[in-house]
Amino acid sequence: LGQVKGIAIDVALKMFYTLPAWWLLLKVWKKQTFARVLIFHLLYIPVFSVAWVYSFGYILNNWGFGKFDFSTAMYDIYIGAFFYSLQFALYHAYRFYLRTKEQLLREQALKDLAYQSEIKALKAQIEPHFLFNTLNSISASVPPSLEKTRVLIAQLADTFRYALKVSECQSVRLEEELNFVKTWLALEHYRFGKRLQVDFKVDPAVLVTNVPPMILQPLIENALNHGISPLVDGGLVTIVCKRESDFIQIAVSDTGVGYDGDLETLFTKGIGLKSTAERIHRLYNEKLTSVRNLQGLTFTFKIPVGDTD
């Protein structure tokens, strides 16, 4: 019976002296680094072992539960240190297992997300391919008597193909951008007819300049829809690309109805002009400017000469 009581006191004391450590780990130090926790354990193990041994010996010798020989206390201190180390080693091993499992689950979730994003990206590429391939098939099936329709469909497919190609590019050569603009304007001619005239004034030396893809289209579209379209007789759109000092200057002018309001507000009303102005500012730290002509407006921006192939 005395031996059973001694074991019970032994276990109770060990549990009692580990309570501070458990309290710190479970309540206070939930997010502490392992290095700091390890330092705490190394400092607390001697305190735990000595406190447990001498408390256990005192109770046995003074409360009538037996006899404790303090001359062999060092051996018992090692036992206490082993007990403390074992329980917390198991605890930290379990915590490490849980953290590793959570990390693996997070990594798997990220892989799944990346996979879904990849599938969506591929789908986004496939759908335009399918669209302009279908347009090409329709164009090929149009009878010779409807040649204009066939050409229109083919040009529409070319614009889709270019838009898909440059969607992954940071820049394209000005020559490519102008070829796209010419194809797109050919489509617009079907809508405007003789009401639309276009004049390209391009210095051949600047064709190798790199420009952001689809940078001209919003400016020309604005000229068509808000400048030329309201006029019964239509008007002229002029695209100028020339070298000026250390810059390539690009301008889009129209002879349309113009704009009576504050020109600065033009860049806040429409998505096309606003996004174009922001792109030019972020890429080149330059401004997209607008001025009034005798008829219509002119939008101008500059690109550094060094930004060429």
C-alpha cells in the first residue's frame, strides 16, 4: 500500500510541476518559434527535476509514506529529466506531424488551384482559337458571288488572331500594331462607307519601335464613335508616327465634332481612353495629351527611342 501511495505521489508531483510548461505551450506560446520553446525546455528541465525530487523526498520522509535517500537524488533527477523530456518530445512530435499535414494540405490546395487556373487559361485560349477557326471555315464556304462577305469574315478572324497573340505580349513592333489597325479599319469601312477616310503618315524608320499592344485601337475607336460617327458626311482620321528628338511621337487626329467640355475629363469618362492613359504613364512616365483642332481632336503620346528592337 505504501508503494502504491508513493507512486501516486510521484505521478501527482510530476504532473503538478509540468503544469507551468503546459500552460505556456498551450495558452501563451501558441505561435512561438521552436528555438525559443527549446530554450525554455532546456532551462526548465533542471528546475522541474530538482523541484520534483526534493518535494517527493520531503513528502515521503515527513508524511509517513516511506523513506527517501537524498544521497541517491542525482539518479532520481535524471529520471525526472527523462520523464519531462519524453512527454514533451511526444507532444512536439505530434505538433510537428499536424503542422506538416496542414502544410501538405495547403500545398495540395495550391496545386489544385494552379491546375484549375491552368485549365481556365487553356480554355480561354481555346475558345478564341475555336472562334476565328470557325470564322475561317465560314469564310471558305461563302460563294464567290459574296466575295465582300468572305473578305469581311477573313478580316474579322485576323483581328481575333492578333488580339489572342498579343494578349500574352508586353510589347509588339509598331509595324505589327499598324497592320492590325489597318485590318480593323477595313472592317469599319463596311460600317461607315465613304463617310470614313483614313490617312497614315508613318516614318518607315520608326516601324521597329516597340509599343504596348492594342495601344492605338482605343484612340481610333474614340475618334470614330465620338468624332466621325455623329457627322452626316463623316470625316478623316489621321494616324501620325514620327521621330522627334529622343522620342517617337504618335498622334491620332480626327475632323469630327470635337468636344466642348474640359479635355481632362475625357480621360475619366470612358474605359478606353482612361486605361490607355494609365498604360502610357506606367510604361513610359509620359502623358496622353489631347488638343482641339479646327475640327475634331488630336490625341498624342511619346515613346522613348531606346524602346526598339
